Amino acid sequence: MFFRLLMESFLRQRRRKALAGIAILLGTTAVTAMLALATTIGDRIHKELAVYGANIVIYPKADQLDVKVGGVDIKPTTGGAYLKESDLAKLKTIFWANNITGVSPELPVKMAATDGTSLSILGLWFGHPFGSGTTGAPTLHPWWKLNGAWPSSPTEVVAGSRLDKRIGDTITAGGNTFHIVGLLSTGDATENDLLVPLPVAQQLANLPDAIDRVEVSARTKPEDAFARVDPDTLPPKQREIWYCRPYANSIAYQIREAIPGAQAEQVRRVEQSEGTVLARISGLMWLISAAALLAAGFAVSAAMATAVLERRGEIGLMRSLGASKSAIALLFYAETGLLSIVAGTLGYLIGSGLAAWLGARIFSGEAIVLSQILNPVLLPVVVATALLVAIAGCTPSIRTALEMDPSAVLRADA
């Protein structure tokens, strides 16, 4: 009998049920789209803001030491200290190794060309294997404009646009003849450099395995007050929490632990820009989600209030025939729950597609893939949210229905 009454309510009140279902559908569609975007927004913003460069820089700790005699700084420009290129493999051993998306070591070398001019040579990685992918200067500097090709052999170099060179020209330095295969525009002092593969710069400087500086790009959590705390002053439990959060500071701290003699610091300009943008967009998403859920709740409440008003005779008859308040309430909640599950599932499917479409349009026209369209983790969350909103919306109307006097309702309808 219960299931018959349940099915009859859907058959006889198709219009009311459709209106309530559409309200839940629209609300869950908006929530699903916002949640699906929110789960990937950090990585996407990180890619978008990668044009600002690395967010962590590594250099020799000894470069921080001042060497002065008689008030005059006599420390060499290079600081006289170098890191080891071979130690960069240790970046893949830290806790947040998978968050490191790019690495670019550098080694500057000053030397004279055969024509007597001074050359500023910069050794870099170009498409260097690292972990499961490749990385290097082009990866961390996507705004660089290259005319030609990157070096693919020890005799090939790229010349900065201010060197007044052409593709195909040759330069002889340190007993080596280099062929220019590309011209580079960067908008900074790098346009005065001759860019060579890192092993070539190490050979020219007679510094095997040496690097002077490393730029690192990593996916990080926006900085907050806890991120700026000195971890060495925290109790063990709090320090572990700080250590296991992907702050730029905590990743830099782990890099300092992994690489001997290294000092790693976050580049605040990039990190703060990423955090500010992410916080504002996340806040807007939560606001849209809350507004959609609130509107869905009001719509369900209005639809249920109308349904109760139309069915007061039926409610009075059931009460007069001995139906308990809990049985009547269960009937209404079962109707709402079934409607919420169906509308919530449809809202999840439509919202997932909407999130993929929005992501492809907003974030650099990226391709829509199946993993972006359907996130199975969100399905129970969205359906549970639809149930909570629908139950909250219909509860006042159900309470009103249970408080009605059956005899008064039946006499009014007679």
C-alpha cells in the first residue's frame, strides 16, 4: 500500500513533482559544476600563472655570508660556492616531490671570444629528463620568444637578441666553435647572454657537476598565517601538520633538508599572486553554490507547501483511517528523497559536463577529457546535498500537514 501511494503521488502530481525536481536539478547542477572546478582550480591557476616564472629559488647557502675586509665587500660575484647538479635528483625524494612541475638549473660563465669581445654564457637545461617527464628553462619561462630552435647538441647555442647575431653564425670561445641555431627575446638581461647546454658551461668554467642557481616551479597551497610560522618553533604535532601541507615554505624547507649546502626560498611575488587569485575565485564559487542551494531549498519548500495544500483531504482521510503521523511523514519524505536522488544524479551528470565545458573555455582552451567530465567522488556528495536541501525545504510543510485536525479538514472538503 505504501509503495502504491508513493507511485500514485508521482502520477497524479506530475506538474508539482516536475517543478520541485527542476529546482533540485538546477541547484545540484550549479553545485556540481562549482565543486568539479574547485577540485582542479589550484592546478589550473598554477598553469595559468606559470608565465610569472618559478615560485621557489635555490642557491648556495654560502652566498648569504658576507666577506668584508676593512668595510669592503670582497666576496666574488658568484659567491665562490656552487651546488651540485647531481643533487637535483634528491628533489624527487622529498614529501611533496610530485608537486614539483619544473626545474631549471643555471651556471653563468664569463669568458673572452677569439675576437676579443667578452661573452656572457649561461648554461641551462633544455628538455632535460627529470622524473617521468622533461623540464628545463623553456618549461619555466613560457614567455620567452624563440626564433629558431633550442640547442640539441654541445656545439649548438641560442643567442640573446641584443648580441646582434643571426641564425647560422658561429662563435668561437674556449677553443670551441658554436653554431647559433636560435635567437631569444626575454625582455630582461638574458638577451645579452649566449645560452648553452649546462654540461658545456660546466666544461668551459672547468666546474664539473656545478650549478649556481636553480629555479623550481611547484603546485602549492595559498599562503596563510600558519604557513609563515617558523616550523622549528612549533610543537612536534603542529610541526608535522605544517610539514605535510604543500606550502611554498614547507616545500622549500624540505628542499633545504634534501640538498646539502642549499638555501631554498619562495618567490613571494608569484606565490602571493597565485594565492590571491585562488582565494577570490574559490570564494566566488562557494557563494554561487550557496545561492544555488538556497534557491533550490526555497523552490522545494514552495512546491511541497502547494502539494500539502492540495492533498490536505488525502492527509485527513489517512489520519481518520488510523495512519500515524510518522507513516504520513515517511510518505512525504520518501517522495522527496526519491525525487532528490533522481534529480541529484541528473544534476551531477549535467554539472560535470558544464564544469568541463567551462574549464575548457576559461583556462586557455584546454581539451575536454573524460576524467574532467565525470568525477565519481562527487556523485555521493552531490546526491547527499540534494537530499539535505530537499528534506530541509519540505520539513516545514510536512510539519504543517501533521498538525492539521483530520475532522476539520474532512468537514471543509465535504
